[in-house]
Amino acid sequence: MLGPKFPWLLWAYTCCCSTSFCGRVVVWPTDASHWINVKVLLEELVLRGHEVTVLVPSSNLLINYQDTSSPFTFEVLQVPFSQETLDASMEDFLNFWMNEAANLFPWEIMWTMKEQLEVFTNMSKQTCDTLVKNSHLIAKLQQAKFDVLIADPLAVGGELVAEILEIPFVYSFRFSDGNVVERQCGGLPSPPSYVPASTMGLTHQMSFTERLQNFLFYICTDLFFMKFWRDEWDEYYSNVLGKPTTLCETMGKAEIWLIRTYWDFEFPRPFLPNFEFVGGLHCQPAKPLPKEMEEFVQSSGEHGVIVFTLGSMVHSLSDEKSNVIAKALSQLPQKVLWRYKGKKPETLGSNTRIYDWIPQNDLLGHPLTKAFITHGGTNGLYEAIYHGIPMVGIPMFADQHDNIAHMVAKGAAVQVDFNTMKTQDLADALNTVIYNSTYKENALKLSKIQHDQPVKPLDRAVFWIEFVMRHKGAKHLRPAAHHLTWYQYHSLDVLAFLFTCTATVVFILFKCCLCCCRRCGRIAKRKKE
Amino acid sequence: MLGPKFPWLLWAYTCCCSTSFCGRVVVWPTDASHWINVKVLLEELVLRGHEVTVLVPSSNLLINYQDTSSPFTFEVLQVPFSQETLDASMEDFLNFWMNEAANLFPWEIMWTMKEQLEVFTNMSKQTCDTLVKNSHLIAKLQQAKFDVLIADPLAVGGELVAEILEIPFVYSFRFSDGNVVERQCGGLPSPPSYVPASTMGLTHQMSFTERLQNFLFYICTDLFFMKFWRDEWDEYYSNVLGKPTTLCETMGKAEIWLIRTYWDFEFPRPFLPNFEFVGGLHCQPAKPLPKEMEEFVQSSGEHGVIVFTLGSMVHSLSDEKSNVIAKALSQLPQKVLWRYKGKKPETLGSNTRIYDWIPQNDLLGHPLTKAFITHGGTNGLYEAIYHGIPMVGIPMFADQHDNIAHMVAKGAAVQVDFNTMKTQDLADALNTVIYNSTYKENALKLSKIQHDQPVKPLDRAVFWIEFVMRHKGAKHLRPAAHHLTWYQYHSLDVLAFLFTCTATVVFILFKCCLCCCRRCGRIAKRKKE
């Protein structure tokens, strides 16, 4: 379905299909910011002449399947949970992280996290059910003869659909807690000595204590998730596929892992040939701003502007928090554009304008933009990297602390604690990134790395999806580690064998020596006698 | 110096320099087939407007510094060993591997290998001396203000020159024995459970015994080379640089490692972001053959032709061996083009023509070519992959056994033992790869992988060299593993700490239990009394 918003796609479709491979892509999307990112990739696939069908739950956050101008075909999965239930779950989730977590003990946070995971897992299972228990839909999808499925491991189920349809699948992925999916299912080698686990907020240069923390976190996440998946998913997958299998084994069949970061953001680490780091694929040069916004930006003069958003999920803050922030912003000589849907703070200065929505990428690419206040979501953060804008990070949940920790380590950001933040903290942080030139220089360094690649991330992502379609997979990139048990992988059986051999030899030598000593002793005794 | 053979380079030079970055490249080359490969890369750099200066020993095998038509500037290092000495050493080396090694015990082979290594190390040191002890030359090179040095770790010294000139360096590398250089100096993670060590002839899917062999080979090569380098080079490097250092540490400073293989040849394995796999960078579409050769090829009719060469180093064989080969070839319906400089074999069939030199790439790309008989050198092997030609491998030394093992594992080659080969063995092998269609199909699969890349290997190699020149290095790709000791890298200190803690807790608990038991025992005893 090529809507009126994309009339040129009809031309592109005809054009590409007549000259090169034209494939059919089916998508098992992950909601929220993940969808914002993957949508750019899917639009590019449509531009290149591929048909894109999105399997979308009837209740979701950001996937507007009723948009007739969308270039995608939507196959709506009628899930049993309502939009209100989903919205309430998300509200609970955000409320916990923004208002409650800071006052709890770590084990209370862990317990709530497990409960939240169970809530979302339950919804995932219900979504899967609408497909795997609908033989009519499965037959329809099989008849469509898709060439590849695109999924995100965060929304469990994509790999299962690919197995049912007997087609290869490609992951678009940001991270899992402690990288447990990438490591345990994807085979990604991650020495805990210099590869910090996701969400730990560590860098690649760790003290002994940090390496200890990292090591233990790897083990804890491994133990937790392997058990959680076994309890929640392994039997489900085995039943649906009619053979004994596990979620992790099925995930491990991904042909290509498109990781949504790059070496401007990541610390250098080992990876595998079927992992492509395509961070920033959604970034593009800035387009002109709306007239009113441009006038406001220009009115800032030499001081420039600050762009402020807390992402697509956080629309409002408590009165206390919004006033702390507004007061800090009012003390600055810069003009501020704040994306905010909550109640207008009383302390809002004349230099600050509140918007329901801002063209974030275009603002970050504006020559007058001096700083970006961000929650630390990967999409926004990559737009700041792309345009070389220093950041003030106010992370709240998920990977946001970790993302900001990366930017702080690379000298392009200052972090402010959301829960303890005072007016002066935010004002100081902004003055630091704006007036200490090293932050701008470091942001520009990252920007150069992002721009100076042999192939743009979007083109690389498209290339590997098309490769999988052309070759029915990418088996030549799949490491043999998938065929090994964990003790074989770590050569523990070889070490045990060598240890046994050495111990046996030492034991025999020891016994021989003992025997010789005794015999010598006896001879000496006899001689003495 | 842009000679008459490359007049268009003058245009390219002017053109590129006026529009983009134009750099100065200095090269510390490795001789023989390594030079053949890197020469293609250097010619491309000249084409893109960079100046290339090659530091060449006055006595060498294939680097013709007297060629006035060369697009490179040569800085000749007047080494104390003569051309005759070098040739004699190479002849000894080849003679050992082709005629003697097969009749010796493994430890005798190891001993001779060590002696050969010492001979070539001695020459390397003499070559280094001509530069590091020539302050006039160093000053000249410093004044030239080079942007990058290109070297190959096999010819030790490049990294030392880069340190002296205080410029970043890029490696172009095929392999080291047991990948000891890549692993120990480059930080390349290589789990011995599924990453076979170079020269072992193993694949990525190993039995327990093979994994044991692989594990032990890693350890043996580590121990041997770390000691050999300590004895031969570490003091030399420390003295020249005026600070305590090692060869391995200096090698580890390479900004980018351009590895001359790709995933058509390699088994999937972990690697680092500063490793680029650019195998096949020298390959190109076939050009028309010389008239006489084309006529001979066309005369083969439907049977097609076989291309046969044993590489740039092996010019002749013993009478016995050449007659065995010629007789096997004479039994085939194909026409054979054999590159050979030795005595014409008596059993040479009318279907076989001997040439001093053949346009190997053009012949392998000819539509009538059915098979390639090769010693297994990486350059020729990649030309066969590029054109999708199945192979019969007759490996003799260095990485040749390993290379052919890769092609055999990928189903594109049959191996014949050089030492025990009978006429029928070679004839059978050729008939197999020509008439069993799976070999051609597998060769074509590899060819597709080689051709279907987001960026051609030559362009990727050039990109990263230019990147290093533009950014004065590529530090953002350098893993923090370089800052760790071996026990920190493997988290052995963390494990030791955790073991100690666990043991202490267990000991205290045990003591407490013991204490309780004793107390209970005493109370019971008193009650009894």
C-alpha cells in the first residue's frame, strides 16, 4: 500500500524492481523509540523497491497503523489487552523510575523490575498467541512468500514467526541488560575485563572493583535471564515449533545483528562478522525550521540556543521538578526550546519556549544550537553526535544512564542526577558544556567519526538485509561457537584433560620417587645393620 | 617520481590533491608475494593522489627499485648482505620444505625452522640497522613529513620506523604462526575452541582432539615467539627508542590491521573494530589474453583448460616430480597452461604448454577455465575465488597447507600431497574438481561472497589508510585490552579474589559448625556424666 504521502515511492518501486532484486520484508516491530528508529530503515527499504509488511499489535504506543499515507502494509494483530491497559502499564513503569525507584533499596528495585518484566512478557505472549494460534493468518503470511523478517529481540516473538514462515531473519537491536542476549544467544565475545555490561554505566577502562562488579553483573544477568526465559518462553517455543528448543537457541539463528550504535558511541570491543554497528542510521542533515521557530532561534544572537527534550515517552514532570528546571533555564543568556506537554512551570523564564513537538534533528543541526539537554535516549543522542552538539544528560531509566555515561567518558556530556537535581546543578552543567570548549571539541570529534565511514550506516543496514534476501541468509558469517556447549566454548574440557594428565604424571613421578627413597632407605638400613 | 608508465597519475595526483586530502605515505615492505599484494594497494593510493615512498633493501627478491616506470619513490637501504646471500637463503628454505622436511622427525623440522627464522631475523636486523644508524636518512625522512607508514609485521622494523618518525602506522598482514602477532600484540580475541590457529590446517568445527591440538599450539607458539622476540628484538627496540619497550608492545600500536583475507576464505571468528578483512583487494576482471594463448585456450573446445602454477617462488621441480605431474596432465582431455621455468619433463603431453610467465588472473577469469592447480598462495587462491574456479591444491610451505585446508573445508578444492603424489592422484583430483559439479558450485558461492560486499576490499583498505592520515590515527578503534596484563585480561585476579572470598566464608562457616558441634558434644557429655 503506497499512500499519497509517498507518491514517489511508486516510481522508486517500479524502478528498483525492474533493475535489481525486489524483495518482500515482514517486520515484527518493537514499540516506542525502537519503532522510530527502525521506521527510517523500513522507509529506505520501500524506497529501494521492497514491499514492507508490519505485523502490528492492535494496542500499541507509537505504531500508527491507521495512517493511510504510510508506505507500509500493516497486518493488525488483534491483541486481547486494551490500549488503556498498555498505557497504564507504561505509566506505572515511568512513574516507578521517575518518582519511586530513588527511594527504594536495590532489592526492592530488582523485585519491581522482575514484576514489570512479567507484565510486559505477558503482553508479548498474548501478542504471539494472536499469530501462532491463527492458522488462517499463518497461511496468509506463508502465501505472501516473504524473503526476510526484521525483528528486535526486545519484543520476543519475531524469531518464532521467522521459524514458522521458514524464512531468514535479521535483528535490529540496541542492547539487552548485561548484553545477555548478544552474548548468550548471539555468541558475541565480551571479555568482562574491558567490555562493560550494558546498563552498568561503566567504561572500558575499569578499576579492579569495577571489573569485579562487571564480572558479577554478567554472571547475575546470565543466571537471571536464562532462568526467566526457561520459565517463560522455552516451553512455549518448543510447543509452537513442535520440537525441543529454547528462546535463546532460536534467537541465535539471526543471520545479521544490526546494532544501533557505532564506534563514536561504543567503546572498542570484540565482535563477530554477522554484527554490523549501524548507529545513527536515522540521522540526516538539518532541514529549515518553521518560520516562528527560526525567528526565535535567531533572536538568541551570539548566545545561541539550547534544545531540551526528555524523549518520546516522558511528556510531563512533577510541578517541583519542572520549576527547578525552568528556573535553571531562566538564568541562562541562551534561548531555550523545550519539548514539554505538562503544566507550564511558574518559574518559566522569558528566554524559554515550550513546544508540544520540536523538529529535534533540524534544531540540533542549526548553527546557533549550543547544547542539548537530553534524557539519554539513543536516537536523540545520535542526532547530537551527528551534529556535534555537547550534551547535558538527565537519565531516568533503561539504557539512559549507560548512554550518558558513554558520552561523559568521551568528554561530550555532563550528567545531572534527575532525582537530586537542584536549579544550580542544571545551570552549572549547561554553562560547563557551553563555555568549556573541550565539550564542543569532543562532540565534534564524535561527529567526525560518525560522518567519516566507508558506507553510511543506513546503506550498510539496507545492504545486509538485501544480502540476506539475495542469498537466503548469511550462513558464511555464522560462528561455529553456536555448536559448542559452554564448557567446550571456554575449553574447560581441554583444560580438565590437561590438568588430569599433568596430575597423573606428577602422581606417578611422586610415587616413583617415594618408592626409590624407601628402597634406598632400606638398603642404607641393611648396610648399617 | 611519476614515471612514463603512469602518465595519467600526474593528472590524478593534481586532481585529487586539489579536491581532497593528499597525503604522504612511507612503506616498509615485505618481500615476495606480500609485495605483489601490497603493490596493488600502493598503486591505488598513488592513483588517488598520494605520494608513496618505499624503503627498499638493496638486496631483495621482487621489489624492482630500478624500474623507472614505477609510480613510487624508492629510498634504497644499502644492506650489508648481498643478493647472492639472500637468494641462497631462499633456495635453502625452499629446498628444505620441498625435498627434505618430509623425511624428518617433527623436532628436526622445528629445529630447522628456528634456524631459518634466525637467518631471516639477522637480515631483518641488518636492514633495520641501515636506517636506525643513519641519522642523515632519519633526518631526511623526518623532513619529508609523512602522514602514515604502511608495514607488514612479517618484516619486523616498520613499527620501529613509525615510532622514530612519530607517525601512525597501518599494517597489511596475512598471518603469523598460530596468529601469535594478531593475538598477543594486536589483542585479537581467538577462542581456541572454534578459531583454528594459522598453519594448523584445522577448520572451525573441531573434534576434542583437534581442540586440544589447537589449544596446545596456541600456547606453544605464544611461549616460543614471546621468548624469541625477547631474545632477538626487545632490547634492540628499547635501545633505538631510548625507553624500555618490546617488539610486541610496539606492534600493538598499529592503528589499523588490514588482514588480507575475507569471510569467503576465513571461518567466522571474533575480531576487533581496528581489523579490516580486505582479502582479494588485488583481484580484478579478466583482461583479454595474448593472441597465441587465446588460440591455445580456444582449441580446448568443450573440455576447457586447466591453469597450473606453483607461485612466484617455486620455479622448478625435481625431474621425478615434474614427470609425475606432466604424465598426470597428459591423461586429461583439457588443455593445460603450466607456468614453469625448470627442465621440460619427458612425459609432457601435447595438451600441455609450458610458459615462463602466465597472466594468471586473466586466465582464471577466462570462460573456458575449468580448474586451477595451485600451491595455495593467498594471492592466486583469491584470484580463483574471485573468478569462481575450483582448485587442486599442492601445498608446500608457510600458510599453503592451511589455505588449501580452508578451501577443502569450503568444498572448493581437493588437496594432493606434494611429497607422496603419484600420477593417478593428481589426475583423480583434477577429474574430481572438474566433473563433480559441487566443487564448481562451491567455488561460485565463494565468488558471490567476494563480489557481494558493501565496499570493495581495495576501496576499504584505501579508506582506512586515508582515515588514519586525515585523523592522525584511529584511536577510537583501539581496545582497552592493550592496557591490561594477561591475568587482568582473563579476569584471573577477579576470579582469584572471588575464590579467596568464597574459601574464607566456607572456612569460617566450617569452623563455626565445628565449634557448635564440639560445644553440643561437650554439653551432651556433661549431661550424660
